[in-house]
Amino acid sequence: MISNKFAAVFTMMGLFLMACSERDNSTDPGANNYSASSENDNSANDGSDFVVDTSYTSASVNVSGRGSVASLDVVIRDFQPGHSDFENFSEESVDHASEITSFGDAGYDATWAGLAAYHVTCGNKVSAAAGYKNGMGIDVNGNPMGTNAYLPSYLQVGYTTDTLMYGGCNTTLTDAYGRSITYRGYSNKTAGAFNSGDNSACPSGIDWAQPAIFTPGMVQKYLTFDNMATGDFLNGVHIAKAAEECDNSNFAQWFEDVPGVNMRMETTLDIPAVTGQTGYYELNYNYSNGGYFPLDSIDPATSARVGYKTGTESMQWGPQSLSIYCPPYAYEYANAQTDYLGQSTYSLCQLWLGNGGPRNSGAAQAAAGASGALGLQHLRNYNFTMMGFAKFKYHAVNQTTGGEVFDFAGDDDMWIYVDGVLAVDLGGTHLPVPGKVNVKTLADNGHGCAEGPLAATAEADRRCAGGVWKDNSWHYLHFFYADRQTDGSDFYIRTSLADMAAPMFGEPLILYAELVKNSDGSFRTYLVTNTQLSAASVAALLNSGASSTYFPILDIRKTSTGVMDTLAYKVSDFSYVKKVANGYLYTFMGSLCADAACAATVAPVVGDSLAFNYPNETFQITSTSGKTVTSLIWAPVIRLTVK
């Protein structure tokens, strides 16, 4: 039974009552002896009285428990299309370099021709036939067709001699908006062999197909971390080039902040739950549904670009490309090109080329502006990179039915590292190809335990024991993705990782709290949050005590009679302290109210659970990355220090 004393105050009371944890605080030492918080604080607010808890790892969000979405931190870096490593049409350059340079479009000049060794070393059918680069194929089961020296031996799997083929299906299907859609997919994929999205196989035959070939060995097998000592594996992460190939002459800029070259955006990649498949989350963007464009706002019913992704205007260069294949020369198939809606894109392509071509930053908008609805359906912000990060906990019990997975399929470069060691290598500008991380395989073989940047501390950090992953241990997944060539933008992720730490760029959550009891009987509370709060939110929290109807921080506890008691803080002081290893440290004081009028107050105790309250008509609690509190996620009070 739950005591609902604040029903008139909390408009979302029904939601947070359902979220209450079954935590019994009735046996906490001194729980009934503490006085209510006073306004006379004789404790420091610089964090000096906060106990750095080395035994408590940052709170995790069990994504299966949240139900609707699994979120990863991502850093997106936007580039302009004239960058040396983007829009190179590497496959066309093998046989048509002189035609491209003589065509006269911006960025395809003598300087571009001088980088021919980079263009022709992308793995594809044409470069292999010309003897420049064989690349590596993907077989019909989704496995790389060769040995990759940059991957551990246990990730070298058997493969067939049949190369996976991808192309245009010879039938159309109807989408959710009643439109006839031309699908692309695999013509010879082994049924059930791998996950790659809802159009992974053509429903009844194929019109044309090309082999799925990628470029292995472009990156070093280990990441480097600047902030290992503080436990920060999101910031200061570096991926390094291993070979000069496939248009990577300035690879050092792809995943680093370079003023004037790229623009940085911090956000989350939110992966929806799969209906009817408990514990699975899937994000599916492909040619047949318009593709993946995280910097654009697109009307799904019309496919028209309607503006910038909300809040990203100052973090990107804007739309400078078109989602069509339009190489800058007299391309033999140009007048036969159609989009996924069956519309001819020939005139749009010619306008693009006539205004300066794919590497001219203003050409796409000029062409789109002269093409009406068709132009808006294809005006997009291509040419970006993305680093994704998830801290996840390994549970041996979750691996009994084949293991938790992190599947990917997409075009252009994708590298996945776990504990700083390469696990998936799918480099190059290529057709959509699949890759997979199987947690059981990594755990059983001690991935990252004996090699890589974290090997020296693997046992001290309790990640590994006896050369394999330790049960209930934390691990780090990083992926690096680049979208470098206009046409489609395929991006598919499917995961069943069940226990991931709250994303640092996600909605503000309290991870855990600690109490300091002062000599006068008052209490100071320290909160560790997953993300940094905006200055406006800190100010609003500081001043929230003036309101008689809003309580920004909620508290629940079980009484000695088994009733879940609902409490709330009237805050009198709130401030940011510092960055700590597992989040951001804030401190506050105030009265812990036992009723909506705050006529009665009680003392906080170890074992209480806290959450940010929402919503409120006057302000919302937001992060510096613009995310707003939208749910009640409870976090424990884990420690009391008496001064």
C-alpha cells in the first residue's frame, strides 16, 4: 500500500507510484531520531565532505525495465562536402578519373586527381578488377570472407565462397503512408543468418545486384583513452588510422574536434523497443524508408526536409547534399536513375552538377530550390561522423540462449570496439554490410582482458578474472560510424544489452545520493547525476523553495508498517560542485516534507530513493545538451556521514 499525500501536487503521481521500489528503510540506524533539515548549514558545499564511493559504480538503467527505448551517448561531427575524405565517388574514380576532373565541378580538380591512390584503394568490385584493392567480401551468412589481422583469433569465423549480393528489388511494396516503395535488399542472403533491417532480402527477385565488399584494416586495433584514471570513457577517446587507403588522408579529423573543419553535437541515439520481442531494441533506417539523417527534421509522410533537427541549428553546417547518386561526369546510368518513390532524379542531378556539384557547399540547396517538392524530398545533411558509447554490465545469466548482441548493418565505415579492442571492422565506402558483437563470445574469450588499453587494470577494475569476463562486471562499447558518400544512408542497429548505464547526454537522472549530517542536526544531500544540468535548471532548482506547490526532488521510503511513503523536498539551496568519475556532483539543502503543505517534515535516511520531479508549468529540468526530464527513475541514498 502506498500513502498518496501529494496527489494534488504531483500531476504525474500515478506514474511515479508505479515506479516505487520495494526498499525497506525501517531498520536504518537512527532513522527515527534525526530532526528535520534546518536552514543553518555548517557543512562545506565544495564537495569536501562528499565520500568518494569506490565500491559503488554509477547506477545503471535496466533498459528492459524501461521498456520503450534504449539510449546510447553519441557525438556527431558534421563536415562540409568539400572535405578531402568525402564525396570522392571512389568506385567511379577507378575508370573515370579523367572524365571527372575534366567535367569541371568544384573539388574535382588536379588536387583531387593527385589523391588517386586514396580513391582507388576502397574495396569494391571495380577496384578489385583493376588490380588496385581486393577489399573483403561478406558471405551469404553475413561473415567476412577472409582473415583480418586486426581482429582477435576468436572473431575469425568460417565463411562460404558465396558473396552476399545487394541491389534493387524487382517488386514494389506499400509503406505505412500508402505509397508505392521501391525496395533494395539482398538477393542471396541465407534466411535467418543475420539481422539487417526490414528490407534485408528482396521479397521476390532482384533487378540488379552488386557484391557487398568492405575495406578492412583502415584503423588500429586499440583505442586510446585520456581519462582512464577518472573512469571517463566517453570523453577523450581516440581512434587511430592504420593504413593510408580509401580516402582517409585526413582521418585524424573524423572523430576529433577541429574548429573550422567540423562541428560537434552531443546527443543520444534512442533505439526503440521491438514490439513483441521482449528485451530487444532496434533502429532501422535504409534506402527504402528514406535513410538516416540525424541532423535533419523530415516529414515521414512526404519525405520532405522541413528544417534542422530541433536544437541543432548552431551545431551543424546545414543541408549541403542531395540523397541521390550523382557522380560528376557523364554517368551512363544518369537518365535512368529513380528514387525509392519511383521518381526520376535525372533533372535534379543535372541541376546539382550545373550549380557546382556534390562538393560545392551551396549547389544542393540551389538545385533543390529549383525542383519543388522533389528537391525537398532529397535535400539532406550528409557527410557526418558519429562516435557512440555505451557502458554495459555483463551478466552471465543473460548469455544462456546465445548471448546478448549488438548487431549493425549499414553503408560506409563502421568500427566497433569493446573495452578498447576492435571487435567489428567494416571500413570503407560500401554497400550495406552487416556486423555483430556477441557478448558471450567476447566474455568467454576474455576480450580486452589480456590485450588492449585496459588490460593492465582488467583484474583490479574487476572486469576480468582468470582470463575471462567476471560476472556482473562493467564493460565499454564504442562504435565509430562515418557517412561519406551521397546516395542512400543505411543505418541499422539491433541490441539486447539488458543493463546499460544511464547515458551522459540523456535526460537528467539522479544516479545515487549521499547524506552529510551536520553537528546542528541539519542535512546536506549530495546528488550524482548522469549529465550536467543547464544553468537555467540549476537556478530554477535553487529558487524552487519560494513555490508552495512545486517540489523538484521526490523521495520514497517504506515505513515500518509496509506502506510506501511519499515525501518531497522543498529546496532552499542547490548548486553544482564538480565532475566526478561516474557523473556530475550537485549538493542541496532543504526540508523533506511529509505533506503537501510542508507542515510536517522528516529526516532523510539511507535507503530512501530520490528522483527529479516532472512536469511543471513554470520550468523543466534540462541538461546542457537540451534533454528534459520525462520520466521518474529512482536512485538510492547509499551513505550517511555524521560530522
